[in-house]
Amino acid sequence: MIGLAALTTLAVGFAFAQTPALPKPTEQAPASEALPVPPPPEVVGTAWVVMDAASGDVLAGENIDTPLEPASITKVMTSYVIAAEMAGGKIKPDDQVMMSENAWRKGGAGTDGSYSGFQVNQTAPLLEMEKGMVVQSGNDAAIALAEHVAGSEEAFAALMNQYAARIGMKNTHFANATGLPDQGHLSSARDLALLGRALALHFPETYAYNKIKEFTVGPITQPNRNVLLWRDSSVDGIKTGHTSGAGYCLMASAQRGEQRLVSVVLGSTSEKQRASDSQALLNWGFRFYETHKLYDADVSIADQKVWKGVANEIQLGLAEPLLVTVPRGRYDQLKPTMDVPRTLVAPISQGQAIGTVKVMLDGKVVAERPLVALAAVEEGGFFKRLWHELLMWWQSA
């Protein structure tokens, strides 16, 4: 029979899980950089945001959840849907896409908007048509692609909204594939930044089309309207937009080292203004923030006692990697904590949520994720369950 002292030790020792340790950063920021972050640059526009792509953390923004007309930034969602449908094997890069009369009349050269120049009632490879949409912002190409993927632009818009919901775009509703004015066609700065982040992370090959500086269709060569591609070598996307209702809009993204930022400016007053403000936001974000991966997915960060199980301990971890964006030089001031039940009783299924891990900075939560069981623990035999029942009673007494 176990002694009283040993029993007490078991009862106390099994009640708490260990606090997870932070990994050492790959690069230590100089102490002189650990200064208060100055305010972000002033931005001319109705709404704007700058976001870290890896963590999804918003560094700064204004009116970030206000639904507004997104103009041709909409075509980033069109690209995302095409990439996702292609990944699912439903379409192929060499599909022949018809430039229908409907697509040509609504978005071709005879309209006031941007067009690709593909000939009406003729086909072109899907990949070429998509580049005409991405680089030249061709409304005609966007409509033709929508018709090819879903049969009609209306059906394609339904797909857009389904994928938008998966991405987490909560203040968005798409009514078309182009961004041309349409009742109820709205998105927000935060949602669009999430979209740009998702395209870069989920479909990097498709995202890369956005850094092509010019594209030729027949005798017509048109430049990419994102002037930051020529001004900053770290900028590799992503999309401009303009209508009378939306104003001048720009979703921009850049990667410097391992860090990628996404900025969105909506409702600016000119092409020049949207570009200069976007550049300033990116420069500010890179200068004053850094992102670290704290924990990988499916890797144990703590062990916890399990009662009445075949195994006596269970490993706890995360279902997805945990990344956090913090002011430069503040990484070593992060404080991780775990909140787990005092008592875990088998059976426990793999992936079952068991408490949370929080990361604090200056007393505020900067990241919080559920802890999950990395493996299942089945019930133990009759005598083990009986013995653990006694130990649990002793602990609670």
C-alpha cells in the first residue's frame, strides 16, 4: 500500500500542468530597439489596415470592419476561388475558356473599366485568361473565368461567398467576380487583408501572378497598376481598384526576410495617395514589429496527469501552429501560461480540447489557443480505476 507522504506527493503533483517555455528566437533584436512603438503613419482614406500574414495579427488600422465597396480588389477573391477549384481537380490550367459575348459586353474594351483584350467568342487557356485578369485587371477576363468555373457569374459569386466564409471574412458579401458596382457588393479592410493573406499562404503559385509587371494579349501590352512593384523590391503584390463609389483602393503585400505584411487602403483620393500610404504602412510595420512561431502543431508542450486511464499521462499541444506578432525587442517579455482542468479522467479522445494556452505581454493577452490531446487515452482496468478513485478522493478531502 502506498504511504501517506507518497500519496500526498502524487495528489499535489498531478493537480497542475507545467507552464510551457518559450523557444529561443532565431534572431535576438538589439536592446535599443525595445522602444515604444510610435503611432502609424497618417492615411488618407475611408478605411485601412496593416496585418502580419503569418500570425494574422492586426498591427494597426482604422474602420477595419466597416463594409465598403472593394472595387477590383474583388478579383483577389476570384483568383482564390479559381486556385481552390483547381486544387480540387475541378478545373485545369490548360482549360480553354471562352470569352463570351456577355463577358465582352460587360467588361470588354467597349466599357469604361479595365479590360484584358481577349477576343469575343474565342477561347484562351485558363492560365492566360487568369493572368489577363490579375495583371491587367481585366473585367472581361474575370467574367469569362467565372462563367467557365460555375456556369454563370451569379453562381460563381455564390462560390466566392462560401470561400470567403471559410477564410473568416465576416463583413463581406460578393455579388460579382469583377468588383464593378453592384448592390450589396461589400467587404472590409480586415476581411480583404485576410483574403490577401490566405492567397499568399494557401496558393503561393497563384499569388505570384500578382507581381508580373506587364502582360500582353494579342497586340495589347498593359502594365500592372500596382506601382509599388517598381518602387520597392520587397513588394510582390497584390491588387489595385477604383470606381467612383469605392475611390482609389490598394491591397499591397511585401516580404522582407521571413516576415510578410499585408496592407489595405480603401477610399483613397488618388493613385499616388493610395500608393504612398500603402508604402508607409508597410515600412512602419516592418520597422516596429516582428513575428515569432512559439509552438508547432501536434508537438507536446506540456504533460498532464490522467486518472483511471490505460496511460497515466497525456501530452497536450496545439492543433495549429501558434505565432505571435510583437513590437521588436519585446519577445523575451512574453509570458506564456496554461489553464487546464485540475482533474482529467479517461477516456479522452485525440484532439479533445483540454484547457487553453495564453501568451501575455504587459498584462494583456496577445494570443490564446485551445490545448488539445495529442493522443487518445482509453479507460484503464477495473482495479486501476478503483485505485485512482481512492487517490482522487484523498486529493479532494
